[in-house]
Amino acid sequence: MKRIKGNLDTPISISEEILLQILQEIPAKSLMRFKCVSRHWCSMIEGQEFVDAFRVGSHKRGTKLLVRKSCSQDIMIHGRRKNYDFFLVNLQDKSVVPLAAPVILQTNQFILGQPVEGLVCCNNIIWNPTMNETITLPQRNPSSDLKKVIENMTIQAGKHSWSISSDYCLGFEVSIKKYKVFSITHVDVGMGLSTVGTENLSYAEVLTLGSNNFWKNTKCSLPQELCKIFGFVDNYCSIDGIIYMIIWLRMSSSVLEYRILAFDLSRQVFQLLPLPGGGGGAGIYMHFAVGGRFALIHGAEGEKTWLLEECFQGGKWIVVDTPWPECWRLNPEMIVN
């Protein structure tokens, strides 16, 4: 029992069970301050049981979407031009809350993933918007990566003019309660300086966050049909241990197509799916989670939301109305992936 003094001199007793229920309703940033009340409160808030309960409770507080707006004015921060402002949109009450962000995220171009259990992956940076803190993924050696690809994909000798890059997608494996990053490294190997006949070679790995911000690397095999046509990850989100990526595929030297690539972090299996409505060409696709399902909005059809069901059984798309704030729907230039 905890004894808390009220306005009167008579002590008020609150059971620990009720106290935990109250704390679960407090915003995460405020919750961090309550850890300073006492060692017991700190231990209680950091305990795995409370962490799990808080995480589950946060899912019930409504669907929230992290978006960013391009800055139209020339604003300089530490000698660099500011590119973005960040907002959190609640799709239930239509509220829009501005977020503070580190300078590196305000001034750089990167893929913006949706929050995964409170964290956001921005290229090789993991951002906690609540605490406005970041950690950086392990630095990767391009020469080492290229050597791995050469060994695994047996690139023929004599080719030159290549580029190498990596895409990072954050997920959370619920069964073991660990954050994981799915990374695809892809190499474009051209013939001379021409893009005609470009051969795209890719491999994947999973980085698991352990204690003391230590990341463990585990290789995984991309579907063979993707290795030579994979282009890049346009955007992604993670839901219940599955990472859903919108990817570009190089069908030929002049044809690029969108697809959905789903990856189950626990089983390490892939599922390649077409976009709904026979889509596949260029366009802006917004995506988020609705009721634990992957949802997709095409920029040209802002009134329509597609929900994905039975992902690893071939996939099935159903259509629902878009739960999107009116002011944002009328100003699509405010939303940038």
C-alpha cells in the first residue's frame, strides 16, 4: 500500500494495483519524471510487467500517424537549411500535435517510418520522439558490404561503375520483446557509365538490439526473384512483428513498379504482394496501421483507404473510408513521405 497525503492531514492509501493503472494513463514523457519520486517507483515503472501493460495500453489510445511538412521558408539551423517540421496526427479525434525533432532530422533527407513501440527509424538513426533522443545504428563499411555481395551473388568480373546503399526498417518482435532492424543492402553494377543493362544485387540482414545499445547482425535470404530486380524501399511500417515495405522493382531498364514486401521478423519469411486496385505505377502512397492491419492510401484517391488481410496467404485488400483530418486531406502538400 502507498500512502499519499492529500490536502488534509489524513493520509490516503492507494493500492499498488490502482497506482499502476493510473500510471498507465500518463504520457510517456511525464512518466519518466515520476521515476524520480522514489527507488520503488523507478523500479515499478521500469519493470517488464508495467512496460508490457503500458505498451498494450498505448495501442488502445487510438491510431496516431507521424507526418512531416516541408518548410517553405529559408530557415537555417546550425548553418544548415531546415527541411521539415514534424507532427503527430490522431486519426480518432483529428488532433495535430507538433513535435520537437533533432537538428539532423530537420535538415536531412531520409525515409520516415511510422513509430514502432515508441521509436522511429530514420535511415540509420533511431529516434525516440517522446524523449527527443537518438541512437545511431552501427556504421557499415561499403567495401565490406560489396565484398559480401560479390561472394554471395558471384558478380562477373569486368563490370564497373557501381553504387551501394542500404535501407533500414525498424520492427518489434512481440514474442521476445526486442527491437529489430531489417536492412537491405543493394548494389547497382552498371556497364560503364550507362544505366542500360544495370544489374541490381541485394542481400538482407536483421539487426537485433541487445543490452547497452549493442546490435547483433543476423543474415537472412531475400527471395531469389528479388535479388536482381530490387530497387529500393520507398517507405514502410511495422505491425505486430511484421514489417510492410513499399518497394520499387526494376522490371527492366526503363520500367519501375511498386510492390508490397512483407517480412515476418519471428519466422524470417517474406511475402511479395501487388498494390491494391491493380496499382504499381508512380504515385504517393501513405500507409499506417488501423486495428492491427496494414492500411494504404494512394495520393490520387485520398478518400479511399485499403486494408490488407491474410497477408501470408496471398493477401486480400478491402476498402474503407479514410479516417483523415479534413484540413490535412485538403492540403496534400503538407504530407511528405
